[in-house]
Amino acid sequence: MSRLLFAGISLWAGLADFVRADDMSAVAPEFHASPQTIATCPWDITAVVALPDQQSICTGHGDGSLVVWSLGPSQPLRRMTGHSAAVTALDVDAAGRILSASEDGTLRVWNVDTGECQLELTGATSWLTCCAFSSDGRWAAGGGYDRILYLWRLDDPAATPLALEHGEASVLSVAVSADGRLLATGANDGRVRLWTMTEQGPSGSPSIIEATQGAARSLAFLRDSSRLVIGYETGIAELRSIEWGEAGAALGTEIELNTDATADQSAGASQGSLLGSVRSFDNSAGVTVLRALTDNPVIAAATVGGEICIWTFPEDPSGRAIRTVLSGHTGPVTGLARLSTTSGPAIVSVSVDRTIQLWRTKLLATPAIVTVPVPDSRLWALAVSEVNGQFAVGGRGGYLAIHDLESGTRIHQVAGFDETVDSLNFSSDGALLAVSSWKAPIVGIIDVATGTLKQTIDIAANGRQVHFTHDNLGVFVACDDNFTLQRVELAGATQSVVVSNLPTYAVDVSPDGGTLAVGSGNWQQAVPGALKLYNSADLTEIATLSGHEHAVRWVTFHPREPILASADENGVVIVWDLTTRSVLHRLINPDGCKPVAFSPNGDLLAVGLKDGSIQVWNWRTDELTQRMVTEDDVFDLAFSPDGTAIIAVDGEKQFSVFPVAEVNHSDTATNAAHWTATPENAE
């Protein structure tokens, strides 16, 4: 094997940055199948908008309030009250002002930073159902059940608003193009109107298209203002061109789409030939909200069935329209917001089920620097030494090998440990390697310099995970069958404590050696997992951390701060503040996960998933920074000591090395390498 296993990491990291920053609008965004639930609210959620910082949102509620939420970490920041009836719609301008419409017949303009209502716009005689700012922030539009769209000048809010009549039909939707030149409305009778806008307001009479598919409940301009998408109560999303003439803009005919060749990326969704239009999830799922996601024709259509349909329309009419269906809500979706992230657009959705959900875009996968075949065994365990430039891999049938970290060359293949290797851990001085097996009640101790099995120690039950004590004179073992955590001295003494009435899977030791984190559960049953902290000296319990609904499969301490990350069988990763015993962040992954690891400086958190991917998070901001893909379940992973690479084993006969892209490291990290979790602080 080449001596340059890790050569070129900087080059590959640079390539990863290039790929991630490439034009994401050139392809259909691929979203994770499962959302992150931001919150469950006590009030009905009727609308949502993303704020300009792209790190917070505002929701409208059935009790008339508005709530501003931070997304990193997910928490409410402030609640704003003033409407006397339900909020029905929201919009936001470039300055971050919020516009709200309400069943009380008023529009309100809010200062998000202070929560102050800056303006109350009156004049409507019935419920308002929709609202929008003009793109220059000079106008506010609102329409509703009195069949009029009102336009208020925000520099003269006391003036009588302009009134654009809609015959005998209620106004259900309004949209303003990004360039500010177009204003569109949808009505209960199915008619859609398009006005050409000037600084003084609408110019002339509107262009009108007659009813085709029932009430026009939602509208969205594509981001280049060239087309309008109309969402109907019958579940149809219709694409219309914008045609310009001497009299201004007009709505063109339906754009013909090759929907006979529709590539449907969801299971069980209907298909059909619909000239110039596409269906949502099924014929009965009316469209409630539309949002343009990218600069090319990608639209998110929310439905009364609780689904979100992502439609990618072809630039070439002879091409295919691609649909992806995201199912996460249990009731009609009442609002969608678009967020910009490094991986592409993300979606925040709200529903009558009172949940706020975040749908993240999948990052393009960073390729491995190298994948090294190991024909002798499937690999399930990995450990990296921080001091001697070596790493170890182990797997089925007792296969265990020690490799050079720089070149990847196998230095030793260890003989004598005949059970499947499930966990590996180097002593802090790099002289010893501990190994445990979920198939046998023994721990092996390897002399790293010679690659020989130095000692085997009988334990009370099969060992799921092993970790050296801080002084390297013993090991802690999470024992599967008898639900215990054991401390076993290399000289023979043993201590044991029952963690819970569930199999014990995971153990880690704090940087100062004083505290243990232990995870347990039952991966075959949907029962809450147990996560506990213990004093490493006498195995007395310090605290129980409650939050996992499934088996806790992995725990890892932050290298510098009193912070712990834990991962469960259902794909939930929780980052804990151990000073307060509180949840700092909750990361939701699309599949169950096992290994989690902090980078050496503590800024990144890597998570291995059962779908074969590795996610790298800037956990302080909840930002997913990188994604890698292996061949099978990710069984174990570790950062290189300098943090520039991740080594992973995936249950196949190989290990892979991936480059870690550079990130802007947080300046809030402390150097508190020595700390102790005391019983007095336990909840």
C-alpha cells in the first residue's frame, strides 16, 4: 500500500467545498425522508415565514399570537400579541419586519427584535386570509372575505388603502414577484388576476384567467419572475408563463409539461397526463401553500393531506417533471418557509397537528480519499490512538489488526482473540489496546508494540463497549446481558453496578477521568433508553439524563467542555450541557444511528447512520456541514488526531478514510479540559 494514505487531504477538502458551493439550483434538491421536529405548540399553527438571518422563523397562531423561534438551538425567543382573532397569513420584508393578516380584519407590521407592533392597518370589513409586502417594502397587501384586495402605503398608513375588487369571490391568496413588477391574486371562484405594479401601485386593469381547477388557494412566482405557479383546492399545481406587452404583463397559457414521463420519487403517488399541470399527492389533496425553492423551477406544494410535494419542472418542455413527496405531518399543512443553507434549500413546515418541522437538504457526498480492502473479515470496530500514530480495526471471527495512521499499512495482525470484535479502545499512552465482544464475556488486552494478546479478563457478561480507565490500570465495560457497567482492574479486582433493566450498550470517560456516561436500552423494542452519569472512582450514580425514547447506542464526551453527545436507535442525537443537565441541541437523522464522535477541537460532531452515511455537524449552530457515504451500516468511526480526516468501518471487508472540510471554528469554545460532574448538581 502507498505510504501516502492521508496525502492530499487538503486537496480533497478543497474539492468538497467546491462541490458543496456549486450551483445547487442546477439539480432537484434531495431532502431527507424524516424531518426534525422543532417544536410542538399548545396553539394551532396557521402560518410560518423564515427571517432574513436564515437562523430563525416566525409562526402565526390560532389564538392571534406570533412566536419567533431560533433554529440553532431550536427554542422560542419571544411571543407577540395584539390580534384579537386568529392569524391567517404572514410575510417578511428584507429588513426583517413581519406582516400578519388576521380574522380580526387587520394587518399588523411587527418589529421582530423588540416584539413591538409598529403599525395596525385597518379598512377591511371582514376576515383577511392573505398578505404580502411589496418587494421594496413600500406597500402592504391584504385580502379576504369581503372580496377586495387592499393595498396600504406604509409611509402613509392612515391614508385610505387602494381597493382592488374581485367580483363576488373571496380573495384567498396573494403573491408579489421578486423584482416587484407583478402582483397576483387567487380567488375562491378559481380566477387568478395579475397586475403590473409601479411605484404608485397597480397600473391599469388586471390580466385574468378563468377558473380551471377550483379555488386558487395559493400562488408562487418563480424566483426569476418568469412564471407563476397556481395551487388549486383540487390538488393541481399549474404553471403559467408571464407574457409582456405594451399594456404590461399578462398570464400566458399553461406551460406544457411532459408529465406522461414524470419521474415520481415517492412510493404510491399517482401519475397521469395533465397538460400544463401536475398533481400533488393524490386527487383529493388540495394545495394549501406554494413556495419557490431555487432559481430554477423547483416548487414545494403543501397539501391538506399533510404531504409536501417537491416539483422540479423541466426547463425544456420535452423534459420530465420530477416529484418527491415528503410525509411527516398528521394533518393539513398550513405554512411553508424556505431557508438557505450551505447544502441548498431547507423547508420549514407547520400544520394543524401543531408541530413545526424542518426538512433538510441532503448534502452531496464527499468522496473517500481511499478505501482499503481487508479480505480477512467484515469490520465492526475501530479505535484511533491520539499519541502513537496508529489505529486498530476489528471484526468477525476475532479479526484484529493494528495499522500505521500515516500510511494505512498493517503493522500487526493480532492472534489469540477468537471472538467477534465489537469494541476497541487505546490506552491514553498508546501502549495498550482493549477489545471486547458482544458474543463472549471476556476482555482482551493487547500489547501494541508487539501486537500480541497480553491478557484476557473474564467479565460478568458479554461486553458491548470497552474503555480504559483514566490511569490505564483497568477498563470499564458496558455489559449487554446482565444490564451492568463493570470496572475491571487489570490486576483482577472488579466493581459492578446495574444501570437499568435494559441491555447496556455504551460507555465513555470524561477528559479528566472523573465521570462516566453510560447508555442502555433495547434496540429490538420501542422503549425509552437510559442515559446515566456515574462517578468513575466508586461507580456511584451522579445523574439520569432523560430525553431518549429509544435505546442509547453511543455516548461521547466533548474533549474540552462539560458537554456530552448521545445517540439512540431511532436516529436522535442529543447534545447535553452537563453543568445544567439540559439539552443544548437535538439533531434528528433520517435513519437510526450508532457512532458519534467529536472532532479533536470539539467544533464538529460526526454521526454514523444505518443507511451507510456519515453526517458532520457544526453542533453549535445545528448546521450540517458535510456528508460521506459508505457501503453499509456505519458501525464505527473516529477523527484523525489532527481533525483533518474521518476513518470509518461499515460492516464490509474494508475501512475508508474521508477528508474533513474546513469550517469556521467557534470562538465560544473554552479550554476547560478538567471538570467534574458533581452529585450536588444532579437533577
